[in-house]
Amino acid sequence: MTVTVALRNVTKVFGPVTALSDVSLELHQGEVHVLLGENGAGKSTLVKILSGAHAADQGQLLIRGEEVRHHSPAHARNAGINVVLQDYSLAPALTVTENLFLGREIRRKGFLNRRAMRTEAAARLELVGGGIDPDAEVGSLPQAERQLVEIVKALVGKPGVLLLDEPTAAISEAEANRLFTIVDRLRDEGWAMLYITHRMEEVRRVGDRVSVLRDGRSVSSYLLEDVTDERLIRDMVGRDLSSIYPEKTAKTGEVLLSLDHVSTADGKVHDLSLSVRAGEIVAVAGLVGSGKSQLARLIAGLTPSNAGSVTVGGRRVTRPSPRAMAAAGVGFMPEDRRLEGLALGRSIEENITMEVSGDRSFSRVGLLRKGRLRALANELAEIVDIRPRNVEQESGALSGGNQQKVVLARGLTRDRKVYVTAEPTAGVDVGARQEIYGHLRRLCEQGAGVLMVSSDLEEVVGLADRVYVMNGGRIQVELTTTQINNEAVVAGAFGHAQAS
């Protein structure tokens, strides 16, 4: 089989940290090569070397058998290496069409041919079936739709190689299946693909070959038909994980959060009622556009309601706002941790403690008591196991899983009645997922309630004590205990009320 791109004994060092050490990898024409590893294993660094964003310190990069010494993003694009990164490369102030053709505009007699670009954009967007408006500003799109635009942008480039870094992290089961169909077609057309995922169920759906990185080193490489999932997990984390989901609860207490016939002015949430009790994890599932993301933002006070009532801890919140909901005891962990959850240029310590730094116990006559803030940050960093344990490090330098842990740690700086978390493990490896799930369950054991909005079907079924499935801005069905299974959730997401 023809080798399209290869890395030979590549090493990459950032200051005192060795991100990759003596790593080799081959991408074959007409094959999907899955790359696995925990957050911080070196996967994204490897992708950035292939895409020209980073230069290797040692080793070789070969494209179609020829060694490349001066690789850059422009060189990669010209060589047919297209990339979909976990951290979006889209310009939020530009339209979808403008983003798709940024740097490769179609011109006619020296002028931009906007009509041709829009027509081509609309045709490309049809491939992912997302119903995305080519004229919409990217910044106005939900995260899942931005991900689909990112995928289409890669497909507009010169064909040959496609690098996919967590392409399904923020899209639903239905959108993921559309992506898998595209991957199958590209394989048949002879593309060489590298596919990074933390979802084990995707590995066999898309992959032909799999390699594992751990701590920046190559651990193993297999044909997928020759290896078990258990072997791959052991290779990734260096230990057995019998089950990543903690035992579900059998005990619930009082109602901590109640929504009664709530609607929003834009109609994305309509006449919706739900509840969360002490001691339980309640999941909200649904397709992109179902309203589940808007529901989380409504509960956080970020999207105003124009009908119905919101009650927290038995008290109605008359004018829900971020400040009012936080004061009522609601903690919010947003869907897009990089855009809304973190100040990426600030330290781990500042991000963890930003909500409490003005409290009297941490501030005196207008001056921060930095020793106390540092002690709190270190304590919470240890509880959620942020690695490396250096709270002075910038949050933007952390892996996705560790960034999510910083958001979780900030939620632990105050006692909350309810924790609302949107896509809590998007882009998070299997080991970190197990830790995050354990933390959410422990919050319930301590008397809180958790409302989890998730596009991950396995996560919804494996973790939740109850599930609300949304369709068209409404609750389509509520599932409890033995009713919770893959088929019931999918049926509800597609509008079938008898989803049990």
C-alpha cells in the first residue's frame, strides 16, 4: 500500500517538556489511521508537525517518498495536507462562505467571484447535511455547526491527506454518522487519513489501522482486526479500566432545580418543564438544533426566558441572570471551555479562583490574599488531578482534559445546589473521562444535583440516572432507570415519543 506521508523518529521539545520522542508514523493511501492516547500524549503536536504549524527538532517528514526540510502550513496545503483541528481555525466575524475560501478565493478577471464561492460553499455544506446557511456569520453558529464548517473547510482544499483531530467532539450521533459516511467516501477515493478520537466506539467504525502514543512516545501500532479494545486502553493509560462509569445512584432527595413551562423568545426552547433532584445526574440529549445547548444557557442565566418559571432550592428566581443564578446556587460549566470557560492567557490559579477572589476571606482592604488563593488553587488542582501540578502555568498551554478539569475545579470553589455542565468530556481522553465522571458522581453523593447536556450517546446512557431527550425545542421523552438505552435516546432525538 502506498505511503503518502511518513514521520521517521521525530522528536519535538518545548522548553523543559518533550512533547514527542522518537515517534514514527505512516499514513497510507486509501486507509484511515486512528491515533489514540491520553490528553498530553503528544497527538496534537504530531498533527501540527504534519500540518506545518510546528517544525520537528529531530527526525524526518516525508511526503510521497520525498523528505521535506522546510515545511509550513502553506506548503502543507499545497501538498494536499488538509487539517481539522480540535481548536477551531475559523474567523468568527466572517461568513461561512468567506471562511471556507479564506486564502484560496475564487477569482474572475482579478475580482472575487462571490457567486461562484457561495454556490460551491452551499454544495459542500450539503455533504454534511447540517442545513447551515452559507451567508451566516460563523460567530453566530452553535459550536456543533462550527465544527461541521471546519470539516467542510478542509474538504475544499487540495485532496490527498486529511488530518482529523477530534472531529466529533461536539456533534451529535446523527451528525457523526454523516461524518463517517464522508470518511468512507474519501477512503474509497484514495485519501490518506489520520483520525484522532477519544471515543472508543468510533475507532472500529472508521479505522483500518491504529497507533497509540503515551507520554510522547510510540507505544504500539496494530491492524484493528488484530487488537482488542481492552489492549488499546491498557496501552493508552498504562492500566486496566474495568468501567469508566461509576455506579448509578439509587437514592435521590429534594428537588433542587425546577423549570416549569419555560420558553425563550427565539423559540429554541419552548414550553419546557424538567427537574433535578439532590443526588442524581440528569442528562439532556438531542440532535444539534434540538435546543439542548440553549437550555443549558437558559439555566445559567445567559439566555433570557420569556415564559414560565425557574426555581432553585425551592425559591423562584424572578429574573434569571448569570449573577442571580450563581447566587441561587447554580454552577455552570460551558460547552466551549476555550471560548467561554477559561481565560487562556491567565494562570491555572487565576482561572480556578476568579469567582472567589473578591470574597472577604481572600481579599483584605482591597488587596488579594495571594497565599490563601494559591493554597485553594493547589488544593482543588490536586482534587481534580490537574497535570502537571503547577498552578502558575497558563491555562492555554494545557491539554483539553486538563482545561476541563480547571473549569470543574472553579465550580468547586463554592457550595452549589446544582451543577449544569455542557459537553463535559468533549475532546477528553478515556482516563480523564473516568476521573470527571467520578467527580460528578461525588458531587451528587455530597447532596448536589447535576444536569449534564451531552451529545455523547454512550456517556448519556452510561452515566445518567434520568434522561430528558429534546426535539424541536421541547422535551420529547423522559427516560428513567431501565428505560435508558441507546435505542430509546436515539428514537426520542428523532421525535418518537414511544422511546422506551
